Amino acid sequence: MKATPRTRKSEPERRSDVIFAARHLFSKYGYEKVTTKMIADEAGISRALVYRYHASKHDILSDILRDLIGEWAIELQAFKFPSGSPTLRVLAYFERLYEFDIKDLELRRIAVQPS
């Protein structure tokens, strides 16, 4: 029986695996309790490979936050703001940001360890 050939993941795929693993672990345990070894194990790669793609755990967190902000920006661009006075438009904008905060608690879970 012939063994199936191993496929190598590309650098963007590996980076994505690291981000996905870290996002999951930060949400579950909080940033402070997660180690780069835990991230490497979750992503199925070596710790050295984590450092090949990210300089530090803080660098990984920065990428995650950048992704979250990008997701929010896309949603905000699709949001239909009311016409009218600038005050109403600004209030609608902040109300929408507040809705993101209520709906998506992931940002808080990532930065704060669960009690």
C-alpha cells in the first residue's frame, strides 16, 4: 500500500493556522495564560515555526486585533447610516460600535483572562 504524499502548507496558510490557534486559546484562557508552546501545539507546528512567522506572542495578538478591526470595518461599511444632521449620524455610528461590543465579546475574551 502506497503512503499518501505529505503536502506542505504555504507560509500564508501556516500564519493563518497560528492566528486561528492563538485566537482560540486567547479566547478560552486569556492572553496571559497562553504560551507560544500552547499555540504551536494547537496549530500542529513547532514552537520555532511560530517564531518564524511572528516575533512574539504580542505580535500574534496584534495580528488578531488587526483582523478583528478589519472585520468590524467591513460591517461598518455595509451599515446604512441615517440621513440627517451630523449629530444623528455620529450617534448612529457610536451606537453601531456599541452593538459590536455587545455582540462580539471575543475582543474582551482575548485580552482578559477568564475568572
